[in-house]
Amino acid sequence: METFAADAIFIDAAPSRVFSALLDPEEVLIWLDAETARVEPNIGGEFTAERSDGSTLTGNISVHEPDELLEISDYYYEAMGERRGPMVLRFTLERRDEGVWLIVRQEGLDTGDDWHSFAKSARKELVAITLALKRHIEQI
């Protein structure tokens, strides 16, 4: 039983640039297609986004290793009155040549009824946000 979703993408930018885009509320608005975002970029800090589709993402930063790893624990996804979680959302940055491989992994997906459908939508969502982040950073 797969209880995670993951995606990876190469971004032609320095790890510091990618890491900063993950934590800057103004940039989070763009790559998460959010209406509001609140990010407190430290251990225990809040990570919240109210998305344009009406869903809400909330969690707390549990690992903050600049330019290498960002982990959001107690991560919840809420949409149409249904709340999924707690989960863990992890962003791992691996430097390669002039850019970085960004690996995004969401763990703990088996948190409710019809979790297979939720896992499928979570995978689709990770692909969408990693591509949006790449496009935003590379300005393509």
C-alpha cells in the first residue's frame, strides 16, 4: 500500500533561489495558486495557504536546513468540508551542476475514506506545484 506521493523536477537555479521561493509568502501565492499565504520560516513556524480552488493547506515547519531540506509536519489538506492529515510534506534540494533537483514527497496519505482517490489527486497536485514552481523561478 503506497501511503505517499512524490515528484521531482530539475530547476535551473541555485538551491538558495529555490529554497527562498519555498518560504517567501509572495512566491508561495504564485506556485501554490493561492489567495493568501502565511509562512514563518523557522522551526515550529506556520505554513498556511488558502488556495484559489477553495482548499486550505496548513502545517508547521519541522525541518529547516537552508538550501537542502524543508519539511512541513502536522500537514493538513482541507477542501469541501473534508480534512486530510496529519501528513508530512518534504522538499529536498539536490544540487546538480548549475541547478537543483527538487524532490517533493507527501507522506501519510491513507488518512480517510477513499484514500486511493486522494492519493491519485495528491500525486497530480505535486506534479502541478513543482511545475508551477519551476516556471515561476525560471520565468518560463
